[in-house]
Amino acid sequence: MSDIIKAIASGKTALGIEFGSTRIKAVLVGEDNAPAASGSHDWENRLVDGIWTYDLDEVWSGLQDCYRKLAEDVKARYGIVLERVGAIGFSAMMHGYMAFDEKDELLVPFRTWRNTITEQASGELMSVFRYNVPQRWSIAHLYQAILNGEEHVADVRFFTTLAGYVHWKLTGRKVLGVGDASGMFPIDTVSKNYNNHMIGQFNELVAHKGYPWKLEELLPQVLLAGEDAGTLTEEGAGLLDPSGHLRAGIPLCAPEGDAGTGMAATNSVAVRTGNVSAGTSVFAMAVLEKELSKVYEEIDMVTTPDGNLVAMVHCNNCTSDLNAWVGLFGEFAESFGIEADTDRLFSTLYQKALEGDADCGGLLAYNYFSGEHITGFEAGRPLFVRTPKSRFNLANFMRVHLFTSLGALKTGMDILLKSEGVKLDTMLGHGGLFKTKGVGQQIMAAAIDTPVSVMETAGEGGAWGIALLAAYRREQTGEALADWLSANVFGGDIGTKIKPAPADVEGYETFMRRYAAGFPIERAAIDHLE
């Protein structure tokens, strides 16, 4: 206890704050890089005029509430008023579109990763670049706005991601970590910067529009992990901590996306490592030894926080529908006067899924709250389907909802592991799906037919990951990020591993055939249900 008190008092700590889809979380780490205090704020995106968005006021009120709760946790645990830290880092859900004019005013509401409204732009850019440009990417949103003839495009002078926006307002620096930048525009992994050839292609593509800008003038500067990303200004300190206790001048690491923080939090930045982050959305990443043999619409090519090539399978939907069903069971319990602890409710129902039939007893479900590009859906309707012959019981019901939460992900992972023969020495899981010990891990192992490990720190997630990147920035040892993480954070810990059971793998494959065959049912629901 005395060591962490000394570290907090002397500012030898690191603070990471991540804007997730449903929660903003802050984690403070000491000199040993272990979590020492935390705070969080719940929030939710809204569908406004057909666009999934968060209001900017919610960004700042949520950030301030999250930081306040962290500071209160520090005071309660250690009796210290938090005034300084060694370094700070911000991260957020990747991609999306935040465009600003010359007065730094937001031109249109923040368009998040969840929107699947850029199919035309994505397809045309992929044809021009010969490189996959997912619908979530910032450049796809910009080009779709051009194709739509949106008036605001002529006034754009800067666009960035949510993490880049928060960092900019707190430091005055328009920068972005290379991992997050790789979700804005393709990265050249040799130069570890935007692909200049493709920038030229884009400028030629839109030249006839006569816009008063070139693309390179609009993008944030790319930085690698550990590089100088600015310091907290007086104005920034007031924005983060309105109480006035936090001091200005604290160094910040480059803002990163949740993909990069997931890699850091699972020690998955080295070649032949991989990780799966499963929560509201789900994505899996594999650090590659070489380029893939061809372009796949289902696979994003991004980078680690230090610029290594990564294949990422990103799906918009994961646990939202599953969480809704668990909430319904909780409401049922309360109707009988039973106060069901949320953690116990999830644990009990997840464990029940392991008692189900390997193939979920013939049940079928789709977890699509929103569109899912990998399976070709522009919109979604959560759906549960069974036949009179299906084995309908609680175990199979929970099992099918766990299975379907990974259904779209499996489609992309099969390309990497089966078609491309990508080799992984380890696959690590983190996020809410893995909170109940062993269950999500076993389902994931069955889905990808690969051993899956989970570390004790898996529940800390991306906020801890960005705190580690902030600590790496603070240390500035010149050591490679992968080496620094292994030596100073994980110390050889590879977590608890679960190997896929052959019966589970076969059952999942049977479910996937049913899943693919049922797409007409889901499309009918989208067409007819309002």
C-alpha cells in the first residue's frame, strides 16, 4: 500500500481513459503497472435521423463524471487528492467521422462506427485503392458525404476519431496513434504513416469537385507508441477535472483506438499473437507475419500501436441482445421478489449454456441490433427462431445466444485461419463476454477452433490498455513496445488456456450452417418489422 501511495503522491503513475460503446472507464496504474484505482460512467449511443451518434455534451459530461469517480476512488483508497499523474492516455471505439470547420466547430453530428451507411463509398474506394476500406472507416464517411452532395464537405478543415477529438481539446495537438489512424485511412507499414500513393489517388478522385483542401491537410498527424503527443494544457486540465485539483503539464501518449488498447491489454502486439475483444461489438486481431494473399471485404488491415500489420475482423453486434435477455430474466426474478445480483445472474445463465446440446438443440438466433457488413445486412432486427422439433430449454436458449454473438466474427476468422492459413501462437480474450470464468472462453475456442487464453486482468479491458501505453510514454526507455510489455507488465503470464472440444467445434459448425441458411428469415424481419 505504501508504494502506491508514494507513486500517487509523486506523480509516478499513469492514467488511461477509454470511451467504450456503453461505458467510459478510467484506470490509474502504479509503477508496477497494476490497476490501483478506477472510475466509470455509463452512456449509450442514440439513433438520431437515422444516424447512430453521441452528443458532444455527453462526451464531456461523461468524461468529467468518470474522472471524478476515479479521483473519489483514489481518495477513498489512499487518502490522497489526485493532483498529478506521470502520463495520461485516451482511447475510444475506433473509426467514425468527426468533421470540423476552420472555427473548430463540429459540422455534422458525430457518425459512429455503428453506422452502415457508406456502402457505395466503401466499394468505390476499395476499387480505386485495391485495398479494403470498411464502411466504418473515416475516409469512407468523408467520401460518402461527397457522393451524397453534402454541403458541409467544402467547409471541412480537419476530421478525426473520438479519441483524437478528446486528445486535441485537452492538448491542442491534432495527432493520432498509428493504430487509430489506420481506421481513418490506409497506413503504409514501411513508413508507418498514411499511404501517400492512396492519398494522391483520393485527391485525383475528388479533384473535379473543386474543394479548397487536399486530403493530407485534413488528417491528424500519425504518431507511434511512446512518441511525444503533447501535454495537458490549463484549459484541458479544467475540462477533465472541473474541481481544479488536476495540474496542467502532464504528458500524454498518442490517442489510440480500442483495437490498439486491446492488443496492449492482452500482450498481443508481437507477430503471431492475436486477441479477441467481445462486448457490445466484437473484433479479433491477428498480428501478421506477411501480407494476405488478396483483399477481403470482411478483413480490415490495421496496425499495432507501434505500426506492425494486423488483420482485424470487426463486427458491429455481439452481446447487446444477449444482455437484453439476461435483463429479462432479472426482471422475471424481481417479479417474484428475488433480488438477483447482476454478476450472479450473468454467471448462472452463462454456466447454464454449457449444459446445452453442442448444436444448441436446433435453435436459431440473430443478435443484430444494427447492420452487419460481414454478413451483408444494412440494418438488423434481433431475432429468435425455433421449430416445433427444436429442443427448447434454458440451456440451449442461452447457448444459442452465446453462439450467435460470435456468428459474424466466425465468418471472418474462417478466412484468416482456414483460407489464408494465418498462424497464431496465442489468442487471448478480453471484454465482458469473458467475465464469467471459462464460459465465453469455451464458446470462443469452439467458434475459431483455436485455444483461447484469458488473463486475470482481462476484465480491465481497454482502459487498462491505454494506461499501459501512457506508462510506456512516461518511461521512454527506447525498448520495443512488445518487449516492454512482456518485461514490465506481464512477466511471462500467458493466462488460463482452454482448448476447443471437438464436439463443441462440430456443434458450432452445425449451428453456422443453420445461421447462414436462416438469412432470409432475418431479411424478412428487417423488411416487415418496424
